Amino acid sequence: MVPVLINGSITLPFVLDSGASEVAIPADVFLVLLRTHTVSQRDFIGRGVYILADGSKQTSDRFRIHELKIGNYIIRDVIANVVTVKGDPLLGQSFLSKLPGWSIDNEHHALILNGRAE
């Protein structure tokens, strides 16, 4: 689990999922982001079809997150999708691919971010 600050407003623990194409936000969390005006209707960018780990397909709303912050690293304009309430927030490739480099320290159970932070 990695603590992530969303749009300078709310910090949540995310699961690192390098197999996910995008950042995934559970529906209940997404509703909180809407209610706190952290995300607005202008951030919606349509719907997408996603293949889940079990092979099933799911259609989800897609939206732009203006910034995600981990430690001193800020990544801007990250595409995310809304998933069912049952899931955890996931850090997928729409976030990870914007980092200069990253790795996992298995001994310390830590995400290592490489390169300059903003």
C-alpha cells in the first residue's frame, strides 16, 4: 500500500498494480472526490472497456486527475477509471509510466521512486 494525495485534497492508500493500464478509483471514493469538488464534470473524458484479472470485461467512466502526489513526487494529468466499491484504489500504468523510474524494495516492502521530484 502506498499513500497517495489526490488533487491536494485527500490521501488514500493505493495498491501498486503494474498490470493495470490506468489508475483505478472505487466508486465510493469517486463520489467523495465529486462531493468535495476535487473532481468535476469537466474532468470526465468518456467511458472505457477494461479486462479484469479474471478475464471479464467491465465498462467504466474515465476521468482526469489533476495531480497525484507520493512523497515529494507530483504526477500531473493522470487518467483514471471508476471501479466497483469492492476494489482498492490501484496505481496503474497511467501513473507509473509518467515516473522517471521506479522499483520495489521487497525486503522493506517499499516503492522506490527514481529521478527528480518536483
